[in-house]
Amino acid sequence: MNAPNASGWKPAMGDGSGEAAPTSSGDAALMLEEKLIFELAGCDTTGVDFDEQPGEIDPALGRFARKQRAQLPGLSEPETVRHYTRLSRQNYAIDLGPFPLGSCTMKHNPRLNEKVARMPGFADVHPLQPVDTVRGAFEVMNELAHWLIELTGMHGVAMSPKAGAHGELCGILCIRAALEAQGDAREVILVPESAHGTNPATAAFAGYKVEAIPATKEGRVDLAKLKERLGPDVAGVMITNPNTCGLFERDMKAISDAVHAAGGYVYCDGANFNAIVGKVRPGDLGVDAMHINLHKTFSTPHGGGGPGSGPVVLSEALSPYGPLPFTARMEDGTVHLVEEESLKEFDHAKSFGRMAAFHGQMGMFTRALTYILSHGADGLRQVAEDCVLNANYVLRRLEDTLDAPYGASGPCMHEALFSDDGLAEGFSTLDIAKGLIDEGFHPMTVYFPLVVHGAMLVEPTETESKDGLDRLIESIRHVAQRAKDGDEALHGAPYYAPRRRLDETQAARKPVLAWQGEPGVPRIPTPSEVGDR
Ligand SMILES: *Cc1c(COP(=O)(O)O)cnc(C)c1O
């Protein structure tokens, strides 16, 4: 790796400020400057030969008939392949190096998962196929459902939610349906300060008022404050365990008991199940609903490589309210897809409805079940042990360089949390994140959780080796030291990436998602042309 050292720092890219001469193409060695596909090709060209189109328009199209040509760029097949391959090379991937994003559990997706998911019987099924032709797919869904229930000690599971946040909505809708069935219109959901942003967003989306529960000095939910706030208006709590400070909520059972005694339900954000799988069953802690991110704990790909999948395990109290459809084994041994509220065999009249048109993410189910069966009970327990070991290694090797606000709270779980305390005046967490890009690493999660100033959350996962972790740790130490020493050059990082510092706020608030220019003509729209969108 050509990591620059602090003393001899020289930007080497073709921006004219370093030793390297700018190139005529804008490309730097094999890192190519790639235009948008609309800039590469006009609409008058095409990569394929079409027959002459008939003049008259098919009357069946009615008012949907196109009045002008589709403005689509036309490239040949090799040009198209190169365009997308070049773009893919500007991306970072778990197959290139570690992805220490805290809270995201970016772990290696074993190739065995891919091999099984690509078997035609799984890869080529269509949701509208006749039921008799997809019995094997139902078996996979039912068996995965079985193991998710077994691993969590819960009663039922809704398989159709498409991601963690979608699963949260599913769980909260179950809670609402259960309360409405009791004629109990409660209005408030309590969410700890350190919660993932999706938790309050979900509760608000489902129509609840959200109130924050403070954290203790050691980074856990304040049980006494929670108990004080419980009452007849509280529908439930949403608690992440292990929490987003990387700590196990030791009072979870006491929290559940108190919430239940007050007539509410307990939603657990199970995104961090990786740290406790095979060790702790959330059902034993009194949880009523919990989503599982198959794309985190059970290694199916996520981020740009998704789609994800967020099954929700449910307690006995909430299971009757879960969404349709679901799979169930019939007396004759076959697996049936229950799609209606009232079948003779399965009365599911209390179901709140559906989360999605179909049954969930088949490819993710296949990968997750492959992962579970190939690891076995002992292997899954070792996942939890190794990811916690790795995170503690990171925590203890970095706490002399970076401030670890909860380092004294004991061992962490699956992720190590640091703050920006101790950096030189004018230097921030952002500088460390950008510096890490030049070091060849994807940055850790930054500025989350909000309870810690300038947070840096590192989740190594169990799939990194000690050597790999040592390289990451050395780079973080190096960049953190530069930020502590006040090395001005760090403000310019990243120097080696295709783009330097972007206006990330603008990009998030005013994304330009549609091509604004003339096909075939390079043109970047000005902000005023783009306007508020
Ligand atoms: C990832 C995550 C979520 C959201 O899951 P998605 O699958 O991204 O929707 C919710 N809570 C926590 C703690 C997470 O880490």
C-alpha cells in the first residue's frame, strides 16, 4: 500500500498541485475519469440494429403512446460494459477491503451463499408462478423462519419486510393493532437518545409521538427515568440491544417487565443481533417484536449490493397481528403459503394487512439459510464471540490515541466507539474519515450515535483477520495522530480519490437525480437550474 507519510506528504494526483503533471485526459494512471452515460452518447446512436418501425401507432396504447422519441443514450455493448465496469471501479466494496462502518455489520458474504442462491430453482422463481411449481422455495422460507424463531426464542415471524426499517414499521404496526384490538389508543413511543434514526422515524411514521429516554453516564438506557415516564399513554418502547454505543443493555429484562406492567409492548431493534446470536435469545428478555437484518447478521449483501431483508420475530402476544402472507406446514407435511385472513386451517383474521405485494426477498432467504446451516449452532455462537473479540481488540489498541468515552464501562460488544475529544483546534472527525480514504480504507461510521460528540463507531465484524485489523488500526492511529498534531494537509484529504471533498449536505438535501442536459454534450447543471427539488 502506498500510504503517504505525514512528513513527506505530496498530493500525487493530476490536479497540478503536486509533483505529477496533469494528464490531458484527466485520467490518472488506471483510475479513469468517467463521464455520465448521457454525456458519452447521443440519442441518435444505438448499439443494436432495429427493423424499420411501422408508421402507425398501436391503438391499444391509447393516450400512453409516446409522442416523441425516448431520450435514451445509445452505446454499443462494449462501450456499455466499459462504462459500468469503470464506474464499479470507483466504488469501494467489502470484497476489496474492510468496511468498518459501525451499526452496519458489513461482513464477508461467503461464496457458498452465492452458489446456492444462483441455483436455477431458487434464482429463477417468479412470485406469480403456480404454487405447485415453487414448493421448494416455500420449504426454504419455512425452514429459515423456523431457525429465526429458534435463534431468537420468539413465537412467530413475519418474513416479508424488505429491510430493517421496513421491519420496524411491521413491528410497530403489530403493536398498534394489538392495542387497538384492546380498545386502547395509546399515543407515545419511547425511544432512547442513542437510537438509530430509523427508530423515531418509524414511530412517527406510524402516527406516534416520540419521546426520548436519556442515557446513563455509562451509555445505557436510564431504567429509573424510563420507569418514571411509563404510563397509560405509552404504547411501547423501541430499544436497540446491543445498543448503538456498542454496549449490552443489561437491564433489558427489567425494562421489558416494567413496560409490560404498564400495558405497553417492547420493540427491540435487532440490527446488532450479530453480537449476541447463539448467546442470548431476545424472547427470554421479554421482547415482543424484533427485526433481524438478514443483510447484517446473516451475511447477505447490502448497501449498493442489496437488496436487504428484515424479517420480524414476534412474541405470542403479537403474532396474531402479523402481516400476510406467511408459510405454514400443513398436516400432510407440505408447506402452504397463507395469503388470506381466513382459511379454515389458519384463522389470521387479526392480521394488520400486508407489508409488500409478495413474500419477501427470496435471494436473501436462500443466502441467509445457507449461512445458518453452514455455520451450525456452534458456528453461529462463534460469530458472536469473534465479532466481540475483534471490536474489543480495536477498542483497546486505539484508546491511547482516540478518546473512548465508554471505554471504562467495561468490554464493548460488536463495535468500538470513539469521540473527537483531544483533536487539535480546527480538526474534526470528518478529517479523520477523509484521511482514511487516502489510506485505502472505507471510513468508520461518523457523527453517530448523537450522544457522543464527533462520534466514530468502528465495527470490524468477525470476518476480519488480526493482520487485517492491525493494518486498519495502524492507519487510524496514523490519521488520528495527524489530526491531534494539527497537520494542515489533512484538511485537503482525500487526495487520491476520484473526487475530493464533496458538499455532502447539498448532495443529500438537493440531489440531482435526473440528467438535465443535451444528450451527448457534457454539461453539469448549475444549482439555480436545478432549484429546490
Ligand atoms: C441498519 C440499522 C437499521 C436499519 O436497517 P435497514 O436494513 O438499513 O433498513 C436500524 N437500526 C439499526 C441499529 C441499524 O444498524
